[in-house]
Amino acid sequence: MNPAPSVVVLDYGFGNVRSAVRALERVGAQVELTSDARAAGDADGLVVPGVGAFAAVMEGLDGVRGGQIIDRRLAGGRPVLGICVGMQVMFERGEEHGVEAEGLGEWPGVVDRLEADVVPHMGWSTVDAPAGTVLFDGLEDERFYFVHSYAARSFPPLGDARFTPPLVTWSHHGGPFVAAVENGPLSATQFHPEKSGDAGAQLLANWVGSLRS
């Protein structure tokens, strides 16, 4: 029997991380909540959760050298999964409450306020996933739980044509926004899979299953 994949949920001081830990354990991962760089680098998968404001999440990540941990993993082709603001900070910058903050810059583009009659976007929404997706395999008609006022509302092309273009999944609230991205070892979701019932559990199981390959 193959051992359970090891997953570190990055602990940088805030965010409802316990629900993510429990959800990952339920789908068969061996999970550790830690900010230790060695453990985060050695694990089969790293999850970057995020709740709250873009700038505050970046400050928390900076405090545990989260950017360096993520960079090193991605440079070595080691899987990373960002959730909610943990996805947003993968972009170049965020504009929130009149504050502009630099992100990790793994993807081009900006995270800003949704243009909709009702903000925040809170509740269950469908997504439009592209062909070839791993995260949404078997989940084409499912709904996922969102709670956010800000999002990436575009996804500029990546500059280097040598690499396979990212798979971008979209949703809609007042207009289209990025719901998920799969980009080599880096994946992320704007919604909370750990709060998305059976569909979210299956998405996490798909990701954890990919760690074995």
C-alpha cells in the first residue's frame, strides 16, 4: 500500500486553517499545520490558505518567509495549492480598501473589487472549467462555496510561450472572474473547497491524488 501523501498547510498566523486541515485529512492526506520551512519544502504538497485582506495576508506570509518557501517549491516542480486570498496573492498585486499591495507575482494581473450590485459574493456558484482540468475532473456541473469581495477579473497571457498555458476556470458575479487556475505545480481556487461539501471534497481528493503521480 502506498503511504498517504504528506501535505503541509502553511501556518502564517491567521485564517481558518483548521477546516482546511480536517478536509485534507478526510480525503486521505497526512497533514501538518506548520510554518517550518523545511517541513513545507519536503512535503508532497503545500496548501496556502487565506482569509481577509490581501495586504494582511502578504504581511503574514512575509513573516514566515512564505514567498521564498513557495518559490523554492515551484522551482523544483513541487505542488502548491492556494485557497481564496491564498490564490489572490499569487498575482502581481492587489487593490483593496484603497490599499495597493504587491503580491507574489507568480501570475501577471491585479486583484480588485468585484463590479456587482451585491458585494461580497457569498454563496454557491457554478464554474466553467476548461478541458484537461485535474482539479475539476468529474465535477463539471457542481457548485462551490464563495465568500469574497475581490478577485482577479482577467488573466493576462503569460509571456513565455515555451510553457503550457495555464488552465483557467471562470465564474461570474456581476461579470466574469477567475475561479481557479492550474499552472504546472501551482494550483489555486478562489472559492473554499473545504466549505464546498462533497464537490469540494472531491476537488481536494483530485489534488491529493495528483501528488502521488
